[in-house]
Amino acid sequence: MSAPLLEFHDVTVAYGRRPVLWNIDLTIDHACLFGIIGPNGAGKSTLLKAALGLVPTTGGTVTFFGRPLADGRRRVGYVPQRETVDWDFPVTVGDVVLMGTYARLGWFRRPGRGERRLARECLARVGLEDVADRQIGRLSGGQQQRVFLARALAQEADVYLLDEPLAGVDARSQETIFEVLAALRDSGRLVVVVHHDLRTAAAWFDRVALIDRRLVATGPTATVLTPENLERTYAGQIELLDELGRAVAARRRTP
Amino acid sequence: MMSGIPDVVCCVATAPAWLAVPPNTVVVAAGVAAVGVAAGVIGSLAVLRKRALAGDAAAHAALAGVALAFLATGRRDLPVLLGGGLLAALAALGVLVLLRRYTRTRDDAATAIVLSVSFGCGIALVAGLTSRGVPDAAGLEHFLLGHTAALTVADAALLATVSAAAVVVAVVGLKEATLVAFDPGFAAASGWPVAAIDYCLVGLVAAMVIVGLPAAGAVLVTALVVIPPVAARQWTDRVPTMLLLAGLIGLAAAVFGVAASALVPRLATGPLVVLAAATLLAVSLLAAPERGLLPRAWRRRSARRGAA
Amino acid sequence: MGRFPLAQLAPMGDAGEGVQHLAERLLGPGGGMHAWAMATAALVAAACGLVGTLLVVRRMSLVGDAISHAVLPGIVVAVLAGGRPGGPLVLAAAVATALATVWLTERLTATGRMAEDASAGVVFTTMFAGGVLLVTAFASRIDLDPGCILHGVLELVPFDTVAVAGHEVPRGFLTASAVCAGLALAAVVTWKLQVFTAFDPEAAAAAGIPVRGVTAGLMAATALATVASFEVVGAILVVALLVVPAATAELLTHRLHRMAVLAAGLGGCAAVLGYLAAWRLATSAAGMIAVVLGLQYAAAVCFAPEDGLVIRGLRRLALAWRVACEDRLAAYWRAEETRDRCTRPVPVATTGAGRFVDAWLAATGRIARGPGGRLLTARGREQADTVVRSHRLWESWLGRHAELPSDHLHPPAEWIEHHLGADVRRRIEAEVGARARDPHGRPIPPEP
């Protein structure tokens, strides 16, 4: 039996001294469109960031293809949330997509003809080949999101992690993005998406995980998105975890 | 020279006199010009990474380092003093990192603390040396506002070498620096050591600030690192072009400062360099084709006239 | 620069005889002069500390830096126009220049052509350069030299006196008192507005507070404090007086008005101590004041009651020790529990640390030597009961509410057992229902 594509084993994450994710145990075995759903503040983005080593974990491990991230970074692509970028930065759309190839190039090597061709192809796949020379500040919201998706495609990864790729994006761009993601899944890649909208989640994802600081339920979309599970996630027993977090923080200050 | 009329005006009035410039000045000018280029290039990377004022902390701390180097070795050669300045600058930047990680003090306050306290140490050291009548100590004051008139050919060669090395490093690592400046989260997720690259950048800024001390002085060398890149940004939307233009603007400003300082040794170089750079910035803000205020107003007026 | 005029002190004149005699007794001949200088510096430092508190809290330390540099050309122009250094024309010019600087920085940032820190850097360096150039160009006509600008002339303040009610009082002292009193009054009157705006500008604007006016007021106050500090510490080190005491105070307290008072006090102390140190070491007073401020900050970083690094380190050690002791007690408890079913020996401490823990537990009466090894005493058993109860309750909660298999329950419980208090335990019990056994079937001890 081959190793699972992505596995979270007993992952706990604390910001400062207060835990925000408790003992997450999640295994994804085969390529699919996997949704991570939950209310605001449930720790969904934190889960992705913990997987990528962008936030430290207080406990537990995350493995890709059965190995730690460091062994297989090339095979993991990441599309972060859009707000973190400076739109006045002097780069064009083409420059940003080319950045997806940098990790493969390594230190000090410049992108060559092969990389530029790959970048053009990725831009075509998301429908942005016309604006390759435009500075990124001059794009619409949907176009900006597609640029970052193209950058991830240029990474030619086997597992893609996307953080709210459809937030604040117009309907047409949403369709385009979803088609690209579905094509990735069909070509045998795992696509994990943190998603905010329950209604579209039911239509788009093969499997989902409901997160509210701990894992509430996971499995095929139809079986997981039941009224009972949704109640537990969205109006569930979060007060105790809040109190617990405060207790831990307080105890750590005054032993 | 009539009293009350500043020296600068008199210099300009006797313009033809300065065409017969001694060769020493030319060599010094070349060295300082190299500093201007490198400050523009490195400064561009720092401005893009939003670390424009890290150089300020480095520069102020460098004064203490220069004084300590003089105290420790008793020598006034430029390499020794600048070496001391570099060590102090790196120490100050290290302290800044520690303050950010281990205390509640916010970034801007931490920078201001490191900058002012280390500068105070420098002032206390230099004043202490001067009041004890230590010979040559008064020369350290020139590091406050810049004084290129006292540079030797060997000094200029040192400045030019360090500047050239810094530019080479910046060009070689341009891809990594741009990636980290644009999207550090993505860079970290892709496996790049973002913190290490940041330290390298800040170290380069410190080095540039140190070699800029003789040209512009501790107080104003940050301007040399900040103003040319901002001016260059107005003319282009690509990073490599921005670096090139920033280098050229820095060059122009530095050369102007040296020339004016050679003509009127009483005036410190620093303010002259900064004002030259600021003028070029004002021109850029007003006249740059895409982003300039005047071309935009013109385009708006043409559009309105066209629509009418 | 910075030469301490020890040899040039002349007798002071008629300034308050009692204080004069006290000063001379404490500080030696010329003590009166030193007292005036220290008093001026202390007043200026207190004023700067007060203003600096608001700057630091609003993350505007950079703006303070910018203003302190940028007022120079305003001051020079005012002096050239006939104003007296420290007089009303200069003060007004400084305020105007400060407000112009802030406005210019905002306009530059708003054009979208550069980031905020870059625009601040551009504006204040250019204005400072302009000021220095004016000073050096017109050096013959005005009494400011670049050295003075950079580090002040506190040592010479006592020599420039005016007659006030028959006494000779240094002009610098009068300016400093006026500015300090004025700023203190303004602070008291507008404190609530300033605090509200500092913490939540949007809510303040929604509540009808003129946020722009309040901010402009703060900038004007900064400019006044800067000008008053010029003579004392010069342009560069004004930043030290503005930011460092406030940052130190921030580490020591969470209440804003206490922070302001502390900042003013720390600034005043640093001014006096720095002056005395400079006198003793024959160096620049401004530099030494900055050094003392830095030492105050460093002391706060290390030893502040809640956040000090040393304190934090000690607290972490204490926590680790408590965890080790509790783990050991729990191990004894579990060994006792299994002893009824099989003869499992009490785990003997093999590492050095384990032996220390055992020795400590014995010394504090929680374990005792009995027949067949060490046993828990009643006190020890009570504490061990609590730990094991926390552990097993948490396993019950996890088993019921999280999709964790039973072999994943132990590690999280191992960690959390040290941090649950009695009330949280009661809450957990309320949620899982009173039960006697955990998911592994082991008994949960009752609340002691």
C-alpha cells in the first residue's frame, strides 16, 4: 500500500501560547478535489500553513507521500491568500508566473527558454496569455487570482494547496479556476482547497473535511455535509476549547 | 567674498574656475561615484523589501564603531575606521532582530531605539576623545555629515572595490531577492531560506551605508539609499531597469556632492548629495512618462478635450 | 564639540540661594550651574517622554524621528528672520514645519508612488539636509553650528541668563519649563481624545472625534518638544528622548496613563544621571543621556515584572520543573494502580534530573520512603490524583468529540494534564457526563 498523499497526524498549532488547532488527524489517500470547510477563525488557513511549515506546530506531524515536507517540497504547490501581496511591485504577470519555476532552477540560475515557454503555457491555461506584459496592479481581482494559480501550475507539482482561491472573485473567473483545478485532479494530482462557501462546496468537491479548531468530520462530500455535522461545526461546542486555550495560556504565565 | 552671501552662490558665479580640476579630485570623484551607484542598486532591493530604514539604524550605529576603532587602534586609516563601523552596524542590526523576536516593542520603536542609543554612544565616545585632547580625534566628526575633500586615492579605491562587489552580489542574487521581496510567504513555502536571504540583504545595506559614510555622513547616508530607488521607480515597471536607473541617479547625486564639496571645502558633502538626489526625485515625480504628475494631467486634459 | 566647560564655570549670581547652596554642597563649586543644566534637561526629557508615549503607542516613532529632523530648516529660517533661538518665532516656525512635513509625507504616500516608510525617509532627510546647508551657508550670521545641531549644547545652557524677578535664570530653563508646562496641560485636557484615537482611529472618527485634528495636535506637540530639546540634546538624540523612555515604560505597564507618567519620570532620571555621568567622564551630556536611556531600556527588557527575558526564563524553568514533578507523581500513582494486578516495580529514577525530582518530592513531603521502595504520601497522592484525573478526563472528551482513534488520545492528554484547573475539569465533566472510566477503561479518580 503506497503512502498517503497528505497526512496530518495529531497536529496541534498554537499562536503565541493559545492553541488554535487541536489534535487534527486527517489522511488523504488518492488524488481528488478536497475541500476544507469551516466557519471564520476555525483554523483552516492555519492548517495549510502548518502543513507548509509557515507556522510552527506544538505537536504532531505532517507528511507528504509519507515523507516530511523537506524531502518533497518540489512536489507541493501553494497558492496563498491574495491580500498579502504589494500590487505596486514592479513585476509583470509573466514575471510572477516565472517565479513558479525558481525553486526548480535553484540558486543563482536564471530562467531560460524552457521556463519561459512553460510560463506562457500556464498563462494560456488560465486564460491570461494576452496580459503577460501588464504590471500586476492593473488587473482585476479575478485576473489577479488566476495569475497566482498560473504560478502554482508552473511549479508542476503533484499536490496543490490553495488558500481561499475563490474569495472575492467574479463568477466567470471562478468558473475558469474551477475548471483548471478539476483538470489537475483528472490528471492524477491532489488539490486541497480551503473554501469559504458552503453552497458551492457541495457541488465542487469530491471529499471534504469540516474543521472547527478540531476535526469534526471527513469523507465524501455527500456523507459529510449533513445537517447534523454542519450544526456541530458551525454552532458547535467551541466555548470549551476557547476556555481551554485561555487556561493553557494563563497557566503558562504563572506556574 | 561679501559677508552674508553664502559660499555656494559665489562658487557658481565663478564657474569657469572649476574646469581646471586637479586629478586627485577626479579619482576621488570616481570612487564616490561608485558608492552612489551601489547605494542606488542595493537601496532598490531594500526599498522593494520595505526595509528602507534599516540602513538608518546601521548608519547611526556606525559612528560608534568608527570611534571605537579609532580608540582601539589609534589609527585613522579609512579601512580600519570603516571596518569598525561595519562591525558596529552589524551588531546594531543583530540587536534589532533580537528585539523584534524577544520583546513586545514594535518594529518602528525598536529601530528608533537602536538608532538613537547607538548614535548617542558614538557621540559620547567622540566627545570624550576630543575633550581629552587626543590628537586626530576631531577628524572623526567628519563622519557625521560627510567630507570627501579629505579622501585619498587609496581610500577612493577601497570605496570603489566594496561598491563593485556589492553590485555584483546584488545582480547575481537578483532573482532570489526579488522573489523574497515580492511574496515571502510563497518563497518560504517553496523552500527558500527567507530569513537568511533577508539577513544577506540587510548586511549588504549595512556595507553600503558604511562605504557611504565618507560621502554623505552618518546622518544622511540613508537618503542615498532611499531617494534614488524611489526616483527610479517612477520611470519603470521592471526590477532590473529600476536597479539600473537607481544606480545612475545615485551616481549623479554623488558626483555633484563631491564636485561641490571640492570647490567649497567648508560645506559638508552630505547635504549637497541629498539635495541633488531630491531634485532628481522631484523631477521624476513630475515628469516621468507613465506615473509622472504632469504627463497624467496632460493626458486627462487631452482625454477631456477629445471627449468633448 | 562636547567639551565639558569645567574650567569656565563662573559664579551664578542671585539664583535662589537655598537651592544654590544645596547644589554647591552636593556638587562642588559651580554646582548651581550644573543644577540648572540638569533641571533644564530633566524638564525637556519629561516633556518628550509624555509626547513620546502617544507616538510609540500609535506606532508613529518614525514620524517622531522625521519631525525631529525636519524642523531644522524651519528653525534656521526663523533665526535668520530675526527670531531668538528658543523664542516664540522659532517655536511657531517649528510647529509649522512639522505640520508641513507630515502633510507632505501623507501626500507623497497618497500618490501611490511610494510606500509610507520610503516617503517619510525621503521627506525628512531632504529637509534635514536643507537645514544643515542653510546653517553652514549662513554660519556667519547665526549662532548655530552643525555640531550644536547634532548633539546640543546642554553644558552652555546655564550661561545664557535673563533676569526674572530679580534672579538670573537661564533662558533655556525658561523655555523648557514653559514647553513642559504647556504640554502637560494640553495632555491633561485632551488625554481622553488622544487615547481613543490612539487605540481605534476608526471608532473615534465614527464617534465624532476630529481624528485629523487630534493627530495634528500630537504632531504640533512633538514639534514643540523637539525644539525645546534642540539646545539640550540636538536633533538626532531628540528621538532618543521621545521614543526610548516610552518604550521602556511600555514594557513595565499595560495602562496608558501609567505609561505616560513612567516615561516622563524615566526621561527625567536619565537626563540627570546622564548629565552627571558626562560630567564625571568629561564627555557629551547628550550622548550620555542617550546611553543611560539605552541602559534603562535594556534593564526593562531583562527584568520587567511580566515580560522581562530573565523573568520569562525563570518562569519557563519553573514550569518545566512543575511538569517534571507532576509527571513523576503520576508515574508513582500509575505504578501503585498496577501493583494490585501485577508486581510492576516503581520506576526508579536513573537520570540525574529524575533523582533531583525525587529528592525534591521527598523534601516537600509528597513521597516517603516505605517498605519496598518509595510511596506517595497523602499530600502527594492528592496532587497525583489531580493530574491523572485531568489526563483521563481529557481523553474522555477527545474520545467523544474528536474523530481520534484510541491510541491517539494519550499524547495530547500528556500535555494538557498540567494545565487544567478545577473549573475547567468541572466543565469537561459536565460535557462528557459523570463517568467512572476513560476510553481505555481505566478508572477516573474523583475530584479531591
